[in-house]
Amino acid sequence: MTSKNIVVLGASFAGLPMTHYLIKHLPEEYTITLVSPSTHLYWNIAAPRAIVDPELLGKGKDDLFIPILPAFEKYPSGRFTFVQGKAVSTSPETNTVTVQTINESMDVKQVNIEYLHLIVATGSSTAGGDWAFKAAGSGTDVATRAALGSTRDKIAAANRIVISGAGATGCELAGEIGSKYHKSGKHVTLLSSASGLLPAAPPSVGKAAEGHLTKMGVEVRNNVKVTSETKKGDVTELVLSTGETIETDLHIATWGLVPNTSFMPKDLLDGSGWIVTDKYLKTPTHSNIWALGDVTHWGNRGIGAVAEHYKSVSTNVLAAITGKDESSFNEYKHKDDLALIVPLGPWFGRGTGILFGWKVWGVFAWALKGRTYMISMARPIVEAA
Ligand SMILES: Cc1cc2nc3c(=O)[nH]c(=O)nc-3n(C[C@H](O)[C@H](O)[C@H](O)COP(=O)(O)OP(=O)(O)OC[C@H]3O[C@@H](n4cnc5c(N)ncnc54)[C@H](O)[C@@H]3O)c2cc1C
């Protein structure tokens, strides 16, 4: 008998809304299995502040991690199964995904799960280490909370901090550390390998960020990157592309994303490991394997893109299951427009960004994101409210 099980891999901004949608819209005989290493959604958008001082998120700090399972109790039993674990391999020939489960006693077990359709929403991880900008370690909320705490302790203990990578994450982190510790004597250096900060945005946006950060005592250096790093006891020695060697107590690399796709057949990935999809967001060679969110090859990774992907995948999976052909599919229209809001600490008016091609004033960046890191958006994602 053909399986009537739809498997969703990953329970974050992309996977959670998809799972709710499928349970709500698929005929009753279909079941949905959600696979995730974490039982909680991590609002990693607020990571730069949570890493430095979660108390600055106010009541929002309670929503940094939101439990997933209570939000699925409202559905009829038998429709939905949650498997805590990580996909480790996929066999499109047998329509099976193998999952390494995680349980409280940390016994490692592998289970094979058959699928009628496979929806991959496993996102990305940061290339520069487990600082908790995204789910950390094994991916459980326990591991991510531990990584948050460990990064926070290291920042508190360090007198000299080098942040390499001056995209949004690097600038936001520099702003949070600069605001909290500006009177403490900590020396924070932010290195940009480009000619300015926030190189994806027009230069005026990077200049605004540089102005704010410099005022709070952050040393900004452009056109320089770290070429090697050596730990010498408590001190880290960094060799820079300028040929200089500098010492620091802590080096936090914030550049780069890597795809979470080690379990996917290589012929479904591009040269950098992202899943290649067609305009319907299914893989070109397998009409029952879909991808959405950061994990796709489309780029412009952010929650706006996730929402656009969701519109197509939700419509198209439902259409495919109910026997409709591609003429009723929703076409994903990729946009490369940059939407970037970059708060630079919790202080009023500190921040910059670009929205609809316009530079964002500090006061707007603060009001839109810097005040609360938009944490009130987390619960509706989990609860499909
Ligand atoms: C510090 C920071 C701040 C950001 N701020 C913003 C912002 O302000 N605005 C914005 O639009 N974007 C922002 N982003 C980008 C945003 O976080 C991503 O676009 C978003 O997380 C993508 O969601 P996703 O569901 O596709 O993937 P992810 O959020 O990466 O989630 C993937 C999930 O899949 C799980 N997973 C991984 N491997 C497996 C596996 N093998 N099996 C099963 N599950 C697996 C992971 O543990 C994770 O839970 C920020 C990113 C960072 C790092």
C-alpha cells in the first residue's frame, strides 16, 4: 500500500506553518510527520540581544523558545506525529527518510519513515561556530540555551572582543555589546572584509551603522578579514589579511551560512549544498520532494522569503496530493529586493536598514525591530494563530 504520510523536516519558520497547513487542509486519511531535533521554536532573530543580555528583551525573553507540541494538541489524534531527531539520509527510490532520534536519555536510534511527499525545511547554520545565532549543537533547545549562556559568559569575561563579519548579525552583535559594556573598558573591534559595514546595502546604510557603533566606542575596521586564528591559552591570536597579528580574548565570527542538507542526495543540491528547486519549489527530478526557506538555492534568506515560499509549497503540495497538475500550481516569483532592519543596541533611535529601496531612519529601525526584536511574532508562528 502506498504511504499516505507527508513528512516535514525542520520545525522553524518554514516547517511549522507548513505542518499546520497540511493538517488543516489535507483529507483525513493523510497523516503528517514532523521531524525536528528541537521541541521548541527558537526566535533566533533576537539572538544578538539574547546572547548579550536576554533581560533587555523584557517579557519577550520568555518567548525566545516556544514549545511546539502544545500547539498541535488541538488536532484529532492520529493525524500528526512528532519525531524528535534529525534526518540523516533520504532515499527517493524507496520514498524513505532515515531519522536519528533524540530522546531524554540520549539513546541514539535510527528509524525509517516512509513518505508520500517529503517537505524539506531544514534551513541553515552559521559557518563561524556555535555561538547560538541559530540552533546550536545537537539542535535541541537545551543545547541552544547552553550555547547562548556560554557565549554570554565569554563576552562578559573578555576585555578584548573581535567580531569578524559586518553583515546584519555582526553589526547587531557589536551594537548590543557596545551598548551594554560601553563604560566597562571592554574593547570591541568589528572587522568588515568589504569597504564598509552591511555590504549588501547601499554605502549610506553602512555609514549610518558605522556612525552609531563608533559613538558607542566600537572600533570599526573596513577592508580587513581574519586569515587564521590560533588559541594560546586564554588569548586568541588572529592573523589579518593586512599582515598584522592581533591578540584578543574572544573572536566571534559572524559571517556565512551553511545549508543543513547533509542527509539529501547530492544530485538534488547545487555546488554549495543548497537544494535546487524549480519554480514550484519541488526538486526538478522528484515530483514529491519539496523545499522551502533558507535551505533552497534561491538566496535572499530571511523570513520574508520563507513566507513567499510557503505560499507556493502549501498550494502545490495540496494540489499534487489531490490529483491536480502543474497548471493549478502556484509559481514562486523570486525577488532579490533587500529588506534589512538592523538595530544597534536597545537604545532609542539606534539602528539603520533598507526597506523598499529606502534607507531606514534609526528611529524606525528601533521602533520596528530594536525595541523588542519582533519577538511577539514568534507565538503566532508556533500556534498558527
Ligand atoms: C542572528 C540572525 C538574525 C536574523 N535576523 C533576521 C531578521 O531580522 N529578519 C529576517 O527576515 N531574517 C533574519 N535572519 C534569517 C532567518 O533566521 C532565517 O531566514 C530563518 O531562520 C529561516 O527559517 P527556516 O525555517 O528556513 O530555517 P531555520 O530557521 O534554519 O530552521 C531549520 C530547522 O531545521 C532543523 N534541522 C536542521 N537539520 C535538520 C535535519 N537533518 N532534520 C530535521 N531538522 C533539521 C534545525 O534545527 C532548525 O530548527 C536572521 C538570521 C540570524 C542568524
